[in-house]
Amino acid sequence: MYKLTYNNIIYTCAETATVLDALHAHDIPVPSSCRSGLCQTCLMQAVKGTPPASAQKGLKDTLKEQNYFLACCCQPDEDLEVSLPNSATARVSATVHDIEHLCHDIVGVTLHCEQPLDYKAGQFINLFKERTLARSYSLASVPALDQHLKLHVRKVPDGRMSSWIHHELKRGDAMEISLPLGDCFYTSGKPEQSMLLIGTGSGLAPLYGIARDAISRGHTGAILLYHGSASLNGLYLMDELRQLAESHENFKYIPCVSDEPVNDESVSKGQVLDIALADNSKLTGWRVFLCGNPNMVKAAKKKTFLTGAALKDIYSDAFVAAS
């Protein structure tokens, strides 16, 4: 019999019982459906302790690294402290270290945290302006390479948060952020695996972090980053990405413009997803990262799967605007 801690309350879990059984026995409303580990509705996270490997079968490597597990399949072999996904409410104090103009509608925000934040490049944080206003922004920074957290914030028409960031936020301002969330990040273990990264607009932020993280960890497989924009003035970090490509033979950067004429031979004309798949028509064995416009991400998940990428190797972060 093992101890099971949930919401700071300790319960007991019989050796033959699952975490789901134990919590349901105490009327704790953990979502569940199939109870066989297929639907993943009962996904939980071990805050302390390590869940057995059998409870992580079928989960993406990024979820396994964060100690996520399936409660219906988890028969603990040690004491565990568990929580539901994204249930953490902890806030971290941060200070604006810098704000820079990246392109006509995107600014880069650099944040300094007094206490180091444990995160992975490509994850996102929630940024709080007031008690009822919070927005999610992906991290473009890499823990091993960057001293501060870096975000790319696009100006959304009539957006309360983005308008404040673009027009009022200044260096030295204090704010609160959440702990890092999300499973769209690079994991080591298959350094020879080819990687396809497709993003639109500020969806470049997590991809920029993921690509640099993979390179810094010695990834040897091809890393192809396609960034799409409606117009040329929506492309940014071009010099940095081209320099990265010049310095690393396995990295390639392909900027794409869809809605206006292009005279630069280094910029492809057309929809970023169409260009990426035209260049890479067989994705069997590849790892895929998709970020940005939700319509593009949805279409890309389907099309990259149909061209051979395994579902477990497709990671996505759709940037859905708040209503």
C-alpha cells in the first residue's frame, strides 16, 4: 500500500489498485473514459515520485519527460504526489529586461526572473496583466543558451494584452508569469532523426527555440525550418536564422511569403505548408513541429501524417486568439 498525495491531502492506494481507482474511491473527480489507456482522458502528472513505465505507454516522449502518466493504468510502486494537467496555479515574478521591434506587428519581450525557471525551449508560459487577464506566449529562448526568457508577441487587433505589451509595457516593469506548460519541445535520444518545423507569424518563436536547442544538443539529422508570412514585412529573425544555417550544415531555413510578389530568390513564394510538403513529400521516420495559425496547424497535422509521419512524432502548438 502506497501514499497518494493530491491537493495536499494524503490518500492510500492498495497495491492492486490504480491511481484512478484510489481517487475515485474518495469521490475526487478525475476525468476518465475508456479505462484502458487508449483515450488518455485520465492524464495526470507526478509532481513527486516516478510513475511506472506501464502507466506511460503510448504517451509522447515530451509528456514522459514531464512525469505525465495515465491514471487508469498506473499501479504505483512508490509514494506519489499527483496533479491534473495544467492545474498548477503558481505564479512567478518577472521583470521586463528588454523590448525590441522584430517586425511590423511582432515585438520581442525579454523577461528576467529572480529565481531560475525550469523550462524547455518551445514550451509556453501564461503572462498575467491583472487578475482576470492572462495570455499564453511560447518561449523562443533556450535554457542552455539564453540568460533570460524570450517571447514573441504579435499585435492582435483590439487585443487587450497585446496592445498593452506593444504600447505601454516598458523595460523595468514587473509582472507575473505562470510556470512553463506544453509538450511541444525537443527531446534527445534520436539525434539522427530528420526534423521538419513549420510555423506562421509569431509561431516562429517556439520553432526558433526548438531548432537552436536541438543543434546545441548535437542533433545530427536534418533540421528544416519553414517560416511563413502573408507579406515580406512579416518575416523576422532572417539574419539570425541564415547565420545559423551557414554555421550548421544540417540546418536549413526557408522563409515563405504567400500574398505578395517576391523578388528575393532566397524567399519562396506560396503557402508555407504547400512549400514544405512539396520539398519533403515522404516524412516516414521524421519528427514534425507545427506552430502558429490554427488552420495551418490543423491541416498540417493531417497532411504530414498522410505523408508518413507517425502521430507520436507530430508536435503542435496552435496559436488561438482569445475571444
